[in-house]
Amino acid sequence: MKGKAFALIFLFCALSLGAKVKLPTLMGDNMILQQQTEVKLWGKATPKAEVRVTPSWSGKTTTCRADKDGNWLLTVSTPKAGYTPYEITFDDGEKTSVKNVLIGEVWLASGQSNMEMPLKGFGGCCIMNGADDIIAAVDNKGVRMFTVPKDQSYEPKTECAGSWNVASLETALDFSATAYHFATSLSRALQIPVGIINSSYGGATVEGWIGRKLLESYPDVSLNPDSVERLHPMHRPLLMYNAMLKPLQNYTIKGFIWYQGESNVGRHDTYAQRLADMVQLWRNDWGLGELPFYFVEIAPYAYGDKWDDTAGAYLREAQFKAQSLIPNSAMVSTNDLVEPFERFNIHPRNKTMVGHRLSYLALNLTYGKKQFVCFGPQYKDLTIEGNKALVSFDHLEMGICRNYDLRGFEVAGEDRVFYPADNVTLRWQTNHIILTSEKVPNPVAVRYCFRNFQSGTMIGGNELPLIPFRTDNW
């Protein structure tokens, strides 16, 4: 009898231990939840068990039943953003809870190493003012970040490692610098907490963040494991999507920020459409409509050790084109955010302004703060008047804000040879830029910073740079 009693007690204890709700790492202490919406909460429990979830902001309990495998998912309504810390209790027979939960805005940051690059920098690559920004992080308690460790998988995963971290001296040094400056800018402007889920993989191609079904439609992509394994780990298709994107898709977010493209240089002809395919896939995965997608134009860099070649320029052109293929998207330029000594540095140090420019897009286009100019000048039209090339631009809400020492323009004649414009003037009455070159008496085409490494000096409102362009199709 004693043996049977002991066995029953042991079984009861085992069932009790198994009854405790298991939460994904994304749903942990210090997390930020998207404000004023229905957010998804999910996890594992005893199969068929009733799961009860009670957030402290409302005290209202929402229930659901786990399926035969123990998976459960429900939604709860979130209040207005603020700095009041909350607790959420989960119960299917044994209670567990997450603490210090804030309500605010949540964005997913992704891409390759320029998004991954932390405030402490990389070896051989510094972040501008990185140490000072880490020190200042102690005053940004409303900025929190969940960093997904780099991982790969041939099959979709449902879980990833990681944890939510409050900005501090101890944690901020590992925060994505671009995403951190995006978040702090938003948080200060909106006066609310901002959470970032950073899922980035240095060197990743756009194909690495796309699912199997789409990739199988690309004639140049093989998903045969033998073919995939022959590629450098950074350049493998599918695997980042399965391991680092799929586990995140239940988490309710406001939008995406993206910094990638360097590893697709040389394949610009497919990039714009594939980026559009990726964004549509992600939006379908989240099921939250046309979430905003704001992305960064790759910075000047001497690809193949050739500063004056055009491989990088063609990829930037494809990125600009992608805006027209992706609804509710926009791009920021980094053409002016590099120094001459960074010609051979794929990781420019100025991530502060990259993050801020992404925040201007969000503030203007997502949050309706129209006082923030968020677009730099963009090429509109070319007119030839004798030996003069006259260029007009869109997005001149504040006009052309630099009217001297305008560098980066080149002109070509029928021979298709480009020469630097030796005379560049502003016709302020119409905001045309007038270009001439003694070597091109009869110009037919104009380019601006259309090389691997070439930074220009023309800016518009909010000191946003003219986006590199070409008027020819050579």
C-alpha cells in the first residue's frame, strides 16, 4: 500500500510540474508589448489543459485550451503606452508570471552586419561615440532590446534563444547601434517606451531571409543541402528565415527596419523583386496587414577594391526601385555618412544618423508627425540647354539646403564617358542644378555618386542627402 501511495504522490507531483505553463523566450521579464491593440500571447502547457492569462493592467482573465500537443495561443487587449511596469500571470494549474512589462511601440530590426553591429563596435570597426552612447543608455530605461542569436535551420523553428534587456551600462554595449538610435529617437519624440527585436546575421543575403516556397521559384537558387553547404554560412538561402524569423511571427509588432544589401552586390538585377517578395512573405507571416518597412541604402564602399566601379551603385539603384514595389515602404540614404578613410570599411562608424533617419520615416509616415522631413532630394528630370545639363528634383519641401561646393555630379556626352562636372550652380528660382564640363560640350546624361565609393554634398531638408542616381540606362 505504501508503495502505491508513493507512486500516486510521485505521479501527482509530475503532473503538477508538467502543468506549469512554458513560455517562449520572447515572452519574458522586461518585454515591451505593442500598445492599444490585440497582442498574441502563446506557449506550451499540458495537452488539452485550460490556460488562464491575467495581465495586471486590466485584471481581466482570458482563457483558451491547449491543443493535443500542448500548444496554446490567445490575444489580450493592451492599454495606452506608458512607463508603468506590469505583470502577466499564466495559469493552467500552476502559476507562472512575467514581470516588469512595459507597453509601448515594438519594431523588428533585421538585415546583415550593419544592423547587427553593436554599440561597442566590431574588432577593427569603431562606432562613433559608442562609449558615450552606452553611458547615456542609463537614462533610456524605456528602450529595451531582444537580440536573437545567430542561428540556421533547414526546417522552421518555433523557438529561439535570447532575452529582453533594459538599456544599461551592462546591456547596451551589445545593442544593435542602428536599432538603438532608431528606438531612442522614437522614444524621446513620442515620450513612450520602444522595444526592438533584433534578428540580424552578418553577411546574410536577402535569400537567407526568404522561405522555401518562394526560393524554389528562383531559378538560380538551389535548396539541395549539398549545394547549400558548399556556400559560405553567411550566404546560405532559407536558413536564417527558418531559425531567426519564424520563431518571432506571433509577437505583435508595429513595423520593420532593415539594413542589408552588401552581400547581394553583383546580383542587382534580382534584388528589388526579391526584397519585395521577402517583405510580402513577412507581412503574411505576421498577419497584421501592410506593416511599414523602412530600410537603409547601403553605404559607399570600394567593392572589389575598386572605388570607381559601379557594382555597389547598381545595388543601390535596385534598393531605390524596391520602394515602388513594396507598399508602405521607404528608404533612407547613407551617401553622406562615410568618411574618406572608410573606403575599405564595410561598417561605417556613423550609425547614429542612420538610426535617426529611420526614425524620421517612422515619425512622419507611421505616427503622423509631419513636421519631420523624412525624404532627401530625389532625381526628377533632366533638361539640356546647349552645353548645360539642368537637373530637377522631387522632395524639396525645404528646398536645396546647400548651394555651394556641390560635389558628386558627373556628365557624359554621346561617347558615354563620364567626367566630373567642373561647374555646378543652383538656379534658386526653380531649384534646378545646372551642370557643365569643359570636356563635355554636348551633354546627354548625368550621374550623381553612381560609383562604389563616392559621397556627395547636396542636401535637402533635415540635412538629408540627395539620393544617388543616373539619368542613362547604359
